[in-house]
Amino acid sequence: MKHSSALRVVLLASILACAPPAIAQTGAQTVAQTGERFLIAEVVDPNPQGDVLEVAAATGQFTRFLEAVEAAGYAETLRGEGPFTLFAPTDAAFAQMNPREMQRLMDPRNREELLALLAYHVVPERVTTESLAGRVVRPESSTGHRVEIDASDGLRVNDQLVVMQDIEASNGVIQGINTVLAPPTMIASR
């Protein structure tokens, strides 16, 4: 481990020596801004003893999802006992969304709609590739709508590939997806 730490320090020093003046240090990560990109010099491995939100934050891949969870007031629930399976959209998934739609959802006046969108990404049970054993299941999400989880060839939710599988946490598991799932819309009858 000492060798790995020394290598990280050398790598960090090399990156920072070439970095422009805009440098920020946050927690266990040092980030150097280069134009429109950020170089991450050190990444923290998720601690499976943390809750699903702590583990998601430690991966560094779910920042937009976590911002939305906070904006919707859903964090306290997801820090609860669980178990939860988060089909958490990565930052890449949120980057594909229409920016105006994302801004609209993040407006406090649309908190309930944002909460419904996020809750559709949560199944109130622990779902792993091992527990599915190649099956297709249709559990209820936290909104009451069913999602289809297919483990017959890789792992998919609503036909979307899970790109980061089985990230364990103390109160559940995270399955990272590169798409924001669209919950079924309810049409009121006249």
C-alpha cells in the first residue's frame, strides 16, 4: 500500500505541476480544472459500510443524482434502514437529459415530480446479479410502478444496461445506469 500511496503522490504532483491556477481540494479528492474538464488525481474506493448515498458519493459517478435526491428531500429516506436498490443514473445519464427539463425538475415548485422520478429508480429490496441468478423479475419501485430487471444476459433494468453492477452499501446496493428512467405516466380518465 505504501508503494501505491507514493505513486499517487507522484501522479498528483505531476498533474498539479501542469495544471492551471484553478485548483480545488475537496475531502479525499484533489481536482485540477483544465478548461471544461476536471482531472481526478485520487479516487476514494466506496466503503460498503456506508449507506447507499455515502457509497454513491464515494464513487464520484453520481453527483447529479445525489443533488437531485437532496433537492427532492429524499435523502433522509435513502439513509434509512432499507434495504434499497438504487438504479442510479450516472452523471453521463443526466448529461443526456434536456438541460431545460433538468432545470425545471430541480425548481422547488416541482419537488413532487422530481421525487416521483427519483423514487421510480428505487426498489425497496436488495437486488443483485447473484440474487437474480439469470432470471427476469418485475418488482415494484418506490412509486408503486413495476420495473423489469433482466439478468439473463448481463443486467438490465427496463431494457437499459447496468454499467456499474452490485456496488454494496450497508442498507442496500447501487446499480449504476447511463440512462434516466422514465416512469409510466398516468392519464386521468374523464
